[in-house]
Amino acid sequence: MAILATMLPFTTYTLHAQRGASLIEFSVVAVPLLLIGLGALEVSLWLFTKQAVSLALLQAGRAAIVDHANPHTIETAFEQAMLPLFRPNQQGSSQQRLHAALAQRQQATGAAPWQIQRLSPSPAAFIDFHDPKLQLAGAQQRATINNNYLAEQHERQQQKGYAQGHGPTSGHTVFQANTLVLRLHWLHQPVVPGVAALLRQLGNVDGSYSQRAMALGGYLPISQDISLVMQSHPVDWPMLANGKVINQAATPNTSVANTMPACVGFWCLRTPKALGLIDTTDTGSESNTSLPIVPKPADPTGQEVPAETPLPDIDTPTPNPDDMVCGISLCCVD
């Protein structure tokens, strides 16, 4: 008993020391785990929002290609498709929550709560391919591009003097002028504390739309592009005064497709690049590396036939003139 009494204070001290060490170890491990968990939550929400925004942009593009690329149609269709992201609760309906979120973004940034840039058709394309014979209801005195018989139009423009079908002002072809290319910038609001403050430090008040949104509101921009073949005559509508849908002029003599990532799949445009018809050999000539080529079959008469023939443009849909559906948009779909 005497020996136990003498060891008791030492045992009590040892237990208290172990408890203190466990608390320190838990703090060291818990803080990184908590940050990782919050980061995973933020990334998951961002990915979910990006998927919803992609579907909304697709809906806006599909509505626009059958309504002459009308900006009002783009705005209405996009915001309608964004409603599932704002589920109704005690604060109001989906429509009310969406309007409240957009008003908050606009107040914080001093600009449009979201923005869609129309990269194509560009204003210069309407100068090159305007069809004065088209008079659409509600679009009188507006430049309009003809969407019918694109292959035949392409041939006529080459005969008229357009080099390889490229308009002198825009540098685009009639195929590109009849392709709707939209670029969306959506402002995602972070939910994890501290992320918005970090984004404010990374933003730039004097920068682009996305950089200003980061600096002023702490929003995380989500950018998405989409390219769809027009199913109606594109009209040069005035852009929206609220800044949600704006017109971005393309640089002359550049391809609209250069602003888009490489497209692969059933719904992509049939381009020489997608078909593997681009000459990748280095011949030392800049023109040879910038034009796609198509191998020509051997001539049965024995005459020498050039092995390669340049196509009109790298990123231009190239319908086959012998195809029975050539001249309509179906022959430009892979």
C-alpha cells in the first residue's frame, strides 16, 4: 500500500500529460482535415453550378438559332433554364430567388449579373454577307445573312472575288457567318468563408468583366463557350441595354473557330481538322501549314494528278457538292 501511495502522484501527472498531448495532436490533424473538407464542398458546388450553367447556355443557344439569334430570346431562355439552380424555399419562389441573386451581383459589381458575348456572327460578317433581298418581319432595315444553300453561296462568293470564300471585312466564310458562337461568363458565389476575400485579392478592378467581378464582389467566374449552326437567318439585332448580351467584334482575317476549343463528337461541325485533313508536315512554307489538304485519287488515264488540293479554310465546314443534301445545314454535321 505504501508503494502504491508513492506512485499515485506520478501516475496522475502522466495521465494529464497524455491528455494534453492528445489535444495538441487532434488540433494539428483536425485543422487540415477541416480545410480539405470545406474545399471539397466548394469544388463540388462549383462543378454542380458549372453543369447547370452549361445546360442553360445550351438552351439559350438552341432557342437563338431558330429565332435569328435574337438577344432577347437568349436572355429569356438562359434565365429560364437557370431556375433549377434556385430551388424555392421560405425566402420565395425560384423566380424570386433568381432575381434576388442577380440583383445582388449587379449591385456588388456595378455591371450585368451575367454576360453572354456573341462572337459570331460578328458585325463585320453582316457587312460581307448581308442579303438585301431578305426582309423579315420585325427585322426591317436590319442586316440579315441568308441561311439557305450555304454551299452554293460559298461558290458564288468565290466567283465574286472573295479569296477562298473569305469576306474582305470579317475574314470569315458564309459557313462561319451562319454559326452562332456564344461565350458565357457566370458569377458563382462561394459558400465557404474566406474564399470570397481571397478572390477579391486575385481580381482586378481595371480588368475584364470577370476580373472586376472577382475584385468587387468576390465572385468566382465560370466561363463556357458554345457553337451551334444557325437554323434561321441571322439578323444584326441591337444588343441589350442591360449588358447581359453583348456583341464582340471578331478580329479581321481570323477564324471564328480559333476562339473555340477543339470540338469532338456527333454534334460538332464537320471540319477538315475534325476529319484529319490538316497537313501536319513542315514544308517551310507558312501557307502550306495553314491550309488543310485532301488526298486526290489516282487518275485512271495515267496522267499525273496533284497529290494534295487545298480546301477553303481550316475551320470551315466543307460539304460535299455531290451530296444530295448539300446546301443545307445537315451536310455540315458530323
